[in-house]
Amino acid sequence: MGAFFCILLSKSAENRLQFVQSCDILLLLPFKGMSQESFKQRKGRAMEKRYGLPTAICMVVGIVIGSGVFFKAEKVLQATNGNMPLGILAWGIVGAIMIICSYVFATMATRYEKVSGLVDYAEATMGRRYAYYVGWFMAVLYTPCLVSALAWISARYFCVLLGWDITGGACMTIAGAMLCLDHVLNALAPRLAGRFQVSTTVIKMVPLALMAVCGAAVGMMNGRMAENFATMSTGAISTGEGLMASTVAVAFAYEGWILATSINAELRDAKRTLPRALVVGSFIVVLTYILYYIGLTGAVTTEELMASGEAAAKMAFQRVFGETAGTVVFVLIVISCLGTLNGLTLSCCRGLYALAVRNEGPAPELFRQVDPVTNMAGNSALASLGLSAVWLVYFYGANVGGPWFGPFSFDSSELPIITLYGMYVPMFIQFMRKGTDLNPFRRFVMPALALCSCGFMVYAAFAGYGVTVLYYLVVYAVVMGIGRLFDRQKK
């Protein structure tokens, strides 16, 4: 693996060609025997349009579904003190916000197509400088934080499957290995990474659909579902704190859909494909989540789910399908988490590349290089691995083994998401101002609803986390301050 990273950073096309010709990786066989002249001609070109509508939809569904619906179910119930109806309301609210915002970005996608979705939209609405800071935030903070959290979650479910400790060094070692392997897959074989995304999306729908249908049926027969829904928490309802805190938790489960826009330049007929993928994928996600959450109430009690977390999910499947079958289905959940990790990594690997092609950020001449063998921005992928590893250590220290960082220990899987909603606000306002050729529904109604949605998410973060948000904003300011050092447009 060390040799692989050395090859990625090598500026010699001949070295990379010799590496490919000396290896037996099946996916790279088409490049064996390629002349050095042909190899050099392919160096530095734009990444090819290799993905169609199925991959784009699977990017939306696959990035979002896969871990949060399992990982955050316990936190939602803890926030609402076991109030199942209030928890479902939180899933519904954030799901509606996702649909509204994805619709507005889908409208933008029909008008703007360049390199990397969200950064393109920020540039078209707010200008190049704002686009740079959005891209910097995505590349350095937002996406690596999600990738690191997913690596840990994937490792945690793997440890639950094997009956290992989910907080110790073994779990973190597995998380680091998963992080490295997925970056290797995306850097060396981006086509295979896309196919893996489609396959895991199909696989991950199996346990969710089974629990949604069979869990609900079992719950109605044994009365557990009615009992869970009858459990009410007047404190959570009267203060609204339970709803706000659970809304922020649910935001993680729904987040990631915007990252599907990162492969905008690699989609065939992107102006038609991406909008369809955003809208169709969003509806699939919302429907799946709510049905799964309802089905889960038929298999386990709210007390068990709040107390056992990941183990309760495994328990639920074993109760509904039996010991052996339940374990097999839980294996699919682990694969589901790996699919989500792959989708996030696929986007994260392109973070600094999206800046570099605009001649922005650190060493743009290095990070905009597209490897002529893999047709992938290998240096950007390597930087993605380093950033994700740093945030993985932070996630462990702040949320699992710590808090190591005192008051600056925040949940890096949640608060960066809310920041992004805040960054949407000026984009939506400018889109309303500039979209003079759009009908009133697309120009005013949906962007206005999206603005309200963003405002609600920001309010929910402050209501649910309180002063912790302020400490997070200090970290955010430091990261953006570092980004300013590489701002080539500042005066």
C-alpha cells in the first residue's frame, strides 16, 4: 500500500506506467502494453463521463442510506425520552427538508454544469470567491468528517457482528483499515468503486425492506408496536428540546445527498441525469427511513433500543427472522455501511481536485492532475485519506475515548452538516434573484421553503447543542482561516 501512495505522488508518467505494467490487477489490464507516448497524452485530461442515471441515483440513495438509520435510531429515542411518535416526526421533518433542498439544487443542476456540483452552484449564484470557501469547507471539514465517522461506524457494526468490543483499539484499527482500503479502491479503480456503489445500494435495501414489512407485521400481532407508540414523554413534547436534538441527530442519517453532485462532470447528460437522481433518490430515502423506523418498533421495545444501540438492531433482526437468518441479515447491514463509506469517499477524493481545476487552494498544479492510467485525481485522493484520518482520530477522541479536547469536543458527524445548511442560505437568495427565466414555483416558492428549512436546521442545532455550537464555530473559523491563506482571489 505504501508503494501505491508513492506511485500516486510520482510526477513521472513513466513510473506510473511501469507500475501498471508490472502488476496483475485485472482492472488495469487494458493499460498493459500502452506506449509511453499514448500514456503521456492521457495525462492531465478531464475525468471521463463514465456514470449514468442508475449510478447517480445509487449515489444519492447509497450515500444517505446505510448507517445513520441504524446508528442514530437510539440517539433519537434518547433525545425524546422514548417518545416514538416524536421520533418519527423528526424523521419526517428532516426528510421533507432534504426533498425541498434537493429539488432546488436539482433546478440548479439543469442550468449549471461544470466540475463539481455544489461548488459550481455556489460560483454561479455567489461568485468565485464564495465558491472557493464552500469548496474548501467541503474538502477539508465537511466530507472528511463524514467519511471518518462512517469508517468508525462500519467498523463498529463489524465488531458487533463478531461480538468484539466496539470502543477499544481493535475497532479503531479496523476503522483505519477500512478508510485506507476504500481510498485505494476509489483511487485505483473508480469504475469499480461506482459498480460497488450500485451493488451495495441494492444490498442495503434488503434488510431495511425486510424490517419495514416483517417487523411491522410482527409488531401488530404481538402488540409491541402499539405499546411503543403509547410511550409518551410530556417533557420532550412541552419543551421541544427533544424534537430539536433528535432533528440534529436525524440530519446525519439524511446527510450526504449533496455529495452526489460531486460527480457532476463524470455523468453522461448531467443536466438531465443529476436532477432526476436527486429527486428520485430523495423520495426513496425518506420513504425507506420512515418505514424502517416504524418496523423496528415491532421487534424491540424503546427501552431496549435506547440501552443497546447497535446490539438492539441485531437483536431486532434475530427476533423477527430467527438467530441464524437474523445474523445473515445483519451482515447485509455491515455491507450497507461499507457502501455508504464508499459513496462518501468517492466524493471526498474529488474535494481538492474541484478547487484545483479552478486554480484555487493549495498547490493546484498538483491536485488537478488526473492520472492517465486510472483517470482519477490521485493526489486529491491521497489528500482525502490524510484529512479523513485526522478527523477519525478527532472523532474517537471527542466522542468515543474522550473527551480529549475539553469543551472543543463536538460530534463531528452532526454539526458540520448544520454549517452547510447555513452556507446554502445566500445561494438560495441569489438564485431567487437571478432565476428570472424560471416560473414562480421554481424561482420563489421552493427556494423560499428551502430558506425556511435551512433556518430551522440552524435553530435546531443551537436548541439541541447549546454552547457546544459556539466551540464548534471556533474550530470552523480556524479551518476557514487556514483556507484564507490559500485564497488566490484575496486582495
